[in-house]
Amino acid sequence: MSDFPFLSVLTLLPLVGALAVAFIPRARAELAKLVALGWSLVVLVLSVFMWVAFSIDGDRFQFHESYPWIPAWGVSFTFAADGIALVMLMLIAILFPVVILASWHDVDQSTRSAPAYFALLLSFEFTMIGVFAAADVFLFYVFFEIMLIPMYFIIGSFGSGQKQYAAVKFFLYSLVGGLFMLASVIGLWVVGGHTFDFAELAGAAATLDTETARWLFLGFFVAFAIKAPFFPFHTWLPDSGGAAPAGAAALLVGVMDKVGTFGILRYCLSLFPEASRWFAPAALVLAVIGIIYAALLAIGQNDLKRLVSYTSIAHFGFIGIGIFAFTTQAGTGAVLYMVNHGLATGLLFIVVGMLVARRGSSLVSDFGGAGRLVPVLAGVLFFAGLASLALPGTAPFVSEFLVLIGTFSTHKGYAVVATLGIVLAAAYVLWMIQRTTQGTLNPALTEVPAMSKDLTLREKAVVAPLIALLLVLGFYPKPVTDVINPAVQATLQDVGTTDPVPTVADGKAGR
């Protein structure tokens, strides 16, 4: 089964599905939705088979495929996946059918085309799978750039509020970051022996002089920091998350942002180990600032979707300190955080979208006591909020704990300051829930017919798998951490760091 071309097939399947959905007549919106959902479920099933075929004790990169593309430039369609890429591919496969089902009624057929919207979603899945599966730096860059196109049209054409402004800002920020990376990609090709193959470049990068390696590292890092986004490159996310449809916003913060942190792990650390160690203190400072700064801004938000977007920026600060702490615990926690954040924040965005769709407003001040009218929806919002603040028993707690304990062993000060983010997370989540679903019922809510409708069967089918995964991984994350650990250890070996040896107090050794 391991000889099956999983990665190329997985990459192409959503693209074929997008073309099929795009040619469905606009009047047959239900058919377009069913085809899109069915296609995404096929991708999920194939991803499960790939997960089973992956050998934890096998090579670091598995499912290797390579097909010639531009031989004169040393470019090929090369695919391979380590444990980090595998868990991200699995996250993509899980979230897309959930989002498609959650977006069933998001498109107003009188003004917009449902087939076009769902075709864009599948196109976005194609680019997401491609960017995580690519093992050729040029191929990675191509997917890194073209992923902007479907999301740009989703925000600009199907969003709300200042959607055109948000779409352009999203596109320009990412494009500028991509240009920095393009300069580094070209430079790496010149000094790396005229090849874009990741394995060959990893060997060639070890011979780079210090100054060259640091400049190339910064080109990649800026692009990935914008995509993540890390402070101070974050300002595009609240606008994009606030304007995008709820389902698309869930993909934006649940999957697309992870390209940035994945890129740092795969390319910055592995290709430029000395530069990564050199830049680590600055990265840790930016990550900690991002945790506190974004949490404070989240507390002051009156727009639910912007609030959730700011929480994501804070969470990415935790992922950042986990990456640059250079310990196995912190690194595994950071990758696990990428997965758990995708599930928890994806659920939170979807549930917020359900609440906003009923009220017709995303402003917190337009709610108040909504739990009296929609108790089940309010309960799911409460659970999603608790998962987002990393309550023990939910999956994000495990990853946040690993990040902090792994960071504390090497950078105690950063870990202590980062824990303030946990307190602030409780503040912004619980205050949001208090102002929207608890307290005195806002009389205006009783005048909105949709606010009397609790979760439908379709909506329950949307949230149930995410809730189940957040609980299961909260109590038993071992199946995921077993896949992640070898890849994280290999990455730290590339960087040239080792875990600190625990110290034993005098007179207690051997007891």
C-alpha cells in the first residue's frame, strides 16, 4: 500500500473536483454542494489510508514521488511527507468536509453562485495539500503563492463588510512575503548547486557561509511570519477573518496560517541551522509579545469574528516559542498545537458563524442572553471557547502544556511571561461568552425569527466530529504525538541542538 502515489493523487483530487463543481449550472446549487461534499469525503478516506500506511519507525520522509517538470532548472514535481506534514494533511482532510457542510446555506443564490463558491473551496484544498506535500522548494513556492487566489476570491466575492479591502490587504501582505521568499529561493538555487530538491539542498546548505545563510533565512522567515501570522506581521488577519464567510475563516486560521509555522520548521530550521540559532532570541521575543499583545486586543473587540482572529494570533505566539525553544517537548507541542488549534479555532469560528447568521450581526453588543433562545448552540460555543483557552481535558491543553514545559527547561523567562497569555485567554473567552449567551436576554433578539432556531441536524453533524476529536486528543494524544516525535527529533538534529539534561540536586543523585 505504501507504493501507492498517495500524495500526487491527494493533491490532484480536489482540483478535479473543483473543475467538476465549477461546470455545474448555477441553478443546480444542491447538486454542486453534494458533489463538493462527496469529493472532500473521498479525500478524507484516502488520507486515512495514507495515515495507516505511514510507518512511525520508517524513513523520515515517506510516500516519495518525483516527476520531471523543468529539467534545465532542476525543478520536478517531487512529493514526500514526514510526520509533521502528515498530521497537517490529515487536518486538512478533516476540516474541509466539515466546512463544506457548515457552509451549506452561506451563499445567497439570488446574488452569487453556489457552484463557484464550493469550487473555490475545493481549489483551496488543492493548494493546501500541495504546499504540505511538496518536497521541491520551487514547487512549494508555487503552491505557496497560488493558494492566495481562491481565498482572495472567497473573501472578496462571498465575504461581508469591508470584503474588498480585506481581500486586497490579504493578497498584498502575502504577495510581499512571497517576494521575499522568491529572492531566497533563487539565492538558494544559485548557491545550492542549481537544484530545488529539498534533500539535496539540505546537504548543500551546510556548506553556506554564515552571512549568506542568514540573509537567505530571513527571506524565508519574513514570508512565513506574514503567513502565520507572527507579530508584527499580523494586521491582515483580523480584517480577513472578520470579512470572510465563517467557514472560509475557519480554514484561514485553521489550515492556511499553519503554512507559516510549517515552513519555519521544514525550511528555515532544516536548511539554515546556524541562522535559526542566531535568530532564535529575536523570534522568542516576538512570539511572547504576540501572545500578550493579541490577547489584550482580543479582550477589547466588539466584533466576534475579529475577536476569534486575534485569539489565533496569540495562539501562534505559543507555537512560535515552541519552535524556537529547540527542545523535543516544545517542538512536539508546537506541531501538536498546530493541529489542535486548527480543530479548536475552526470549531469556534464555525459556531460563531452559526450565531452570527441567526442574528444577522457579528457585534457582541447585539447579543446578550442568547443562550435562553438557543441553549444547545450556546453550549457548543461555550465548549469551543473552553477548548480555545486550553481547558484541561481538551486537546489544546496538551499541546500548550508541552510547549510551556519544553520552553521552561531552556528559557524560563519566556515561559513565565507566556503563561500570562493563559490568564488573558480565560478573560477574553469567558467575557465573550458572558456578553453573548449569558445574562439578561436582549429584547431585540426575540424580534429576530432565526434566533428561535437551535442547532439543526446538519449543524449538529458539523460540530460533533470536531468536539469528539478535541475530547479524544485531550485525553489520548499518543497516536498523533507518535507520528510527530520522529520528525521533530530529526529537525532538531538538523539544527544541531539537543535536549537539556535534567539536573539533580546534590546529595539526591541515585535516590
